[in-house]
Amino acid sequence: MHDLDILDIDGTDYETEVPRSRLRPYGGPPEKRDVRTVIPGTVVEVLVREGEKVGPEQVLLLLDAMKMHNEICAGIEGRVRQVLVRKGDKVEKNQLLIALEH
């Protein structure tokens, strides 16, 4: 059995077939997700509270790093389990900022 899909290239539709044997099952997102920094900086503003529902592209906090405000997003749909930083906190690379659960 094959799955059919339509591929659009420059306004022209092409029908494609992918054998099911070549598809990998999707395991879904992890139950919990930690939101960490990728660079050191200062927390400018925390935009969520513990227990709040969030969407994948929702901005959780603003981080000032290298003279730029960086929006730190959830990445998954879920709920804020724990907020571990406050406005003005200095954070290090890979520091846990917010813990989410699915």
C-alpha cells in the first residue's frame, strides 16, 4: 500500500507515491520539554505564568543577549509547569528557564 501526496513546484502539481514501508512512525513530542538558553543574557520580561496553556509559537519570555532582544518560544503546545527565572535575572548558556509539559 502506498500513500499519495501532491507536490507543488512553481505552480505545477505532481502526484508522488511513498511506500508505507519507507515511512517512519511519528512518536510525538516528549511529555515534558525544558526551555533553555542557547546564549548567556539577561531576562527582559517573562510573559507567562505557571499553569498557563501555551502554543508552539507563543513567546514565553524576552532575553537580552548581545544587545538584542530575543523571543524565546514554547516550541510545543502544552502548559507551563514551572518558571525558573524573573525579570532582570542574568542567565548562562543552557540554563533552564521554563519547564513545560505536554
